[in-house]
Amino acid sequence: MNDPRTQIRVSVGQRRQAAEPEHTIHQEGGRERSPAASPRQEPGRRPWAPPPPARGRGKAWRPQGPGSARRLRPAAMWAGGLLTLALLIPALVVATHQKPDPAPAPIPAPAAPVVPQQTAQPQVSVYLTKTGQVEKLSLEDYVVGVVAAEMPAEFDLEALKAQAVAARTFIVRRLADGDKSGVPGLQADVTDTVTHQAYISQAELAAKWKEKPEELAKLKRAVEESRNTIMTYNGKPITASFFSTGNGYTENSEDYWSQSIPYLRSVASPWDEQAPGYKETVQMSIKDFLTKLGLADKAVPASVTGEHRPFIQILSTTEGHRIKEISIGGETFTGREVREKLGLRSSEFSWKTSGSDVLITTYGYGHGVGMSQWGAEGMAKEGYTATQILKHYYTGVQFSKASDFVK
């Protein structure tokens, strides 16, 4: 089976020729979560010129020699010349008296700018965990707060637009379903934490970007250019999960959660390798390692240092190249269990021992299901649009209007 990493790297020119999806996110002029989810950063095309004219293969045209036409008598020549001159004189007179076309009249400026009429937006209530207050605001303003919290403003505009659509889709699905799960006292639609999706309040947003208004303007532009757009599958808003950084692939939903979701399929994401948090090594004592896994009473054999039968052994891996099952001290764990118990960044990891310590190296950051935020940035840097980014990470989705699902 060919490695998708090699298949995905096509030229920007080829991508631009590819057929666009039914709906595109028009331009006008991170984080991990459960099912929905942390960020990072990370090249020209020769201008088109017409091809040179084709050279003929036949004989080049040559003027005919003087012997090719019969000679005219002088009298006939004079008669012909006078007749030709007589015919040309009227045309010359008309040409010299023709008036030039008048210059076009300037386009008058409108009396007043035309302001597009916007329909009322649905409202979102957010539980602010630091204060216990509930903030109510419009849907698009809420999405600005999510994009600001979830993705650096330095990211490419197309990556920010992809994040805006994912964030909008997540909250529209909750609003349409009346889902208030995970909210203290069910007093709001959503919290401002990664339990749902991170959010920066309006007051915080104004204070944080007071000195960098151009960055806030960029975030708002990303939201405005993707306004009212969400992703759907079979006519319903999707679970738009996302995460910070992949290990070079994304994960099938059933390999992290229990449910198989058709649009959350494993795809290649080679752009992740350029993320600053792609690879990380942590060190802990073997004692802490076993204690966190609930194996403190296990006798640690000499095999933990690599002798005899391995004390740690990978039993199976997922389609996304993460650890599915692993045996540690005779006990079987899922890769997710080990990641969560040890506080690792990813469920793809390798290890080695050093004296009384164990060194664990992880690849990627997050659960791996849905859109990689650093992958989206890498794609945008290569010239992909927000529509193409979303179509890549969410298999078989369509684009719809949020206003068709919430009022």
C-alpha cells in the first residue's frame, strides 16, 4: 500500500486545477477536545506565458521573381495607377474628417454607501469558568472568541477560516440539539474550556489585543469571510473535532472513542512534522511510571532494561499509526489509557530506560481525531484554501448555512 504521505504532496498548480467542491468559502475584500478539540507555526509559481508559435514544416514563403508576372505596358500602367488614385481619394477625405470617439463619462459616486442588510443572529450563552458568570453574545462574535483562543493570529488566513468553520459547526450542532452537557447547572449553552472549545470573553479579547489591533482585525476577517458557513453530513451538522498537532496522520474516531463516524477517518497529515511541538521527550522515574499506571506493586524485572522478554511491548497499532494496545508488566492497556494516565501529549510514543528513569518520546499533540490545527496551517502555507483544508480532514462533508439550523 502506498504511503499517503507521498500521495498528498501534489503541486500547488495541480491543486488549483482540481474541481472545487459544491460550496466554497468566499473571500470578500488548539486545541484538543472531546468530540470537538490545541495549537503551533510554520512556498511561488512561475507566471503563465503563452507558448511560442509553432513553426511550419513547409517551405517558407518567398516573393515571386520578376519573371513570374507578365509585363505591363507603360500606358496601361499609367491608366491603372490613375484609376486606383481616383478610387482612394474619397476614402482619404472621409478618414481625415472622422471625429474621434468621445471619452467615457466618469462614473458618479453614490450618494451614500450601500450597507448590506444582515439578518438577526442566534445567541450563544457561555459559562465563564474563572468568574462563574454567563456571557451572552451573537453566534459570529462567539466564533471570534473561539478562534482567538484556539489558533494563533499569526496563522495564515485560510487556516483561521477553516478553524472558524469548525468552531461554528461545533456550537451550531449543540444549539440545534439543545445540548447543554458539561455545563455547570445547565445554565449556558457551552463553557469556555477545552471540554467544549476554548473561548476568550469579549472583555479579555479587547484587553489582550489592545496593542495589536491588526491581529484582532485578522481574526474577525477570518470569521466574516466564512460567515454563516458550517459543515454537514447527510444534512446534519457534524461533530467538528479538532486538535493541535498530528503524528503525520489523523485517527479514526473509533480508535479513540467508541463510535465509528464516517467523516472522521484517518488521513495523511505530513505538514504536522513542521510543528514546534511535534516531538517531545519526558523523563520520569520507573517508580512514578508504574505508580501512575497502577502497577506499583509489580516487581520490576531486569527485562525493563532490555534483557529477556520485554517488560513493555506494543501489541497493536491504529490506522493512524498510534498505539492501540500495549502490554506493560503483563497488564494490557490501550494507547489512550497510557497517554492519559501518564499525561503524555500523544498516544504514539517510544521509550527507553536510563538508570532508574524512563524516557518517553511522543509524536504529535492531541487525540488526533478530525482537523489538525498545525496541519491546517501547513496546508494554507502551501496554497490550499479553507474549503480544501476542511474537505481533507473531514471526509465527505458538505457545506451549509448555520441559519438553516438555528435561528
